[in-house]
Amino acid sequence: MAAERERASSPPTISEVAAAAGVGRATAARTLGGYGYVSPELRERVLAAAEELGYRANALARSMSTGVSHTLGVIVADIGNPFFAGVVRGISDTSRERGFDTIVLSTHEDLGEEIAAMNVLIDKRVDGVIVASAAVERGDIAHITAAIEHGIPVVLVDRDVSHLDLDAVVIDNRAAAREAVDILIRAGHTRIGFVWGPSTNERPATRRELLAAAAKNLWTDAERLRGYLDALDDAGIPFDPDLVMVGDKTEMRAVDEVSRMLALPDRVTAVFCTETDAMTGSLRAVRAAGLAYPADVSLIGFDDSSWAAVMDPPLTMIEQPMHELGEQAAETLLALIDGETTTRSLHTLETRLVSRASVTSPSASVVE
């Protein structure tokens, strides 16, 4: 009796499904694994037997026998970030329509965690990987090339990576930043803070030093800084290193840096924030200084969201096509998996600047 109860509680096997359907094990395996040819009549018998027995395929075993797992791996910096959540939603929606499951791993923008995540996906034999990589230097990319060497195609999303000739799905960060800063300049601002900049402890004294430091950071950060500098150049406004945040990319560091900019003798009258935490840190600093936006400080941020719209006053923000980025990344990866494309492409999607009420002309007291 104990043995019967144990058998009854055990999941049915392919052999048991084959016996119930009256076919060979190989026929049952091909039907349940979704590979090879099986006549419609036998396929119907096997599927009916599997349903009656409650058979559920072991995805890992199936992938080992067929080489196909129908699973995509996704590696992002922070799944709790609304931007990455939107990107993952786009990936998941698109992959699901094609019959693919999605495994999502979050790395907290840590290269070590990213390497570990890639190893997990390689071990799980995923069919492809989409990654928002923290890699910057040539020595940072070994885990990505390892996946490719295992026959797993890789697509980059949100940021391009030097030294990798891979498909990437991004926005034009430089143009978006340039447009935002240009709006501040056209409103009359010349003292414009940039939050956040290179994660260096020493403040670069020259433009060349600043760009060299930025090159050691994420591609997106460097591109947005270049857009900021482009807008200043267009308007003939001299670059001031004191108006660029440096150091750790955290909300509290943004508070400290913006507070410093607001305490300068010729203080900032506007701030361009390139991340959500940069904006919340800037808002905290403005409030701590006893100032208000936009009367005392104009603000523009990246990554529009519902909270920005309900702020009082509502914030002017750059809206990224999050879902579309995910959709395009998934479609690009699935095309690679299907062997439909072999040439590398950089897919650049458009952003939209959502004008609200956080930008106005500098106050008369500051201008004077």
C-alpha cells in the first residue's frame, strides 16, 4: 500500500504517457517535447493521455534533449526601477506571444552580480539573453562572450557596450539631454546643474578631464553628459565643473551635491536630472535650502512616471518608450534565435519631452 501511495503521488513520466496512449516512448517524447514529426492521430492520442494523467513536461530535460528551452533570460540593473519594470513588461509581452517564457534577474548595477546572473542563465540553457549591462571596460565583457560561445545570442538593451559587436536597443540619450537643457537655456538659465555625473571622487577641472571620467561610467550616463555639454556649447555658455555632480550615484549623494550647487555665490538656477534618484535627491536639496521650484530653481528629469505628473507643481520630464524598448529587444533576440539576421544593428527609439510646470525664468533676485 505504501508503495502504491508513493507511485500515486509521483508525477507521471513520459513512459507512462506512452503506455497510456499505446505508442512508443520516442513518439511520446517527440510529441511532448515539440520536436520531430508525429502523425496527427498519434499526437492527439499522446496529448489526451498526457492530459488525463496530469503530465507536465520537465523544461530542463526537454531543453537538454532538443536544444530548445523556449525561455529567454533577462538581466537588468534594478527590477524595482519603474523604467526597467516597463522594459521587462515589453519583453515579457512579446516573448509570451511567441511561446517563450522569461527569466528575469536583477543585478543592482553590480558587475559581479551580472556575471553570476549570466552564469545562471547559461546553466539553464536559455535560448537567448537580453541584458542591460554594467560592463564598461574590455575586461568586463567575458561573461557576455561566454554566453555567445555557448551558442546563446545576446541583445543589449538601454545601453550600448564598447568592445561588443552586438545588437543593441537604445534611445538617443545625447539628443534627449540636449533638448532638455536647451529648454532651460531658452527659459533664460545659464547656471544649470547636471545630476548625476561621473562616479569619481575628484572633481574634473576641465571638460577633457570630465569626458575622460565619464567614459569610465555607463554609456547612458556619458551620452547624457555629452548632450548637456552640447546644449551649453550651442548657447555659448562656458562649462563650469562646479555645476556637475560627481561621486556615488545615490539619492543622498545627489542631495549633497545639489545643496553644494545651491550654496555657491553664483548658484544654480536650474537642474537637469538624468535618473529618478537624481530628481528625488534634487527635490530634497531644494526643500532643505528653503527654496521652491520652479520659482527659485527650475527642474527637468529623465524617466517620466505618474508620480512626476501628480507633484505640485508637476515636473517636466523626458519620457522613454519603456515598453517599446522591451518589445524591440525581444523581437530582435527572437529573430537571432530563428536565424533571420546575422548583421549587428543599433536600434534607436525616440523619446518625448513632457512639458509641465517645473520650468520658468530665473527669479529676478538671482539674476541681479
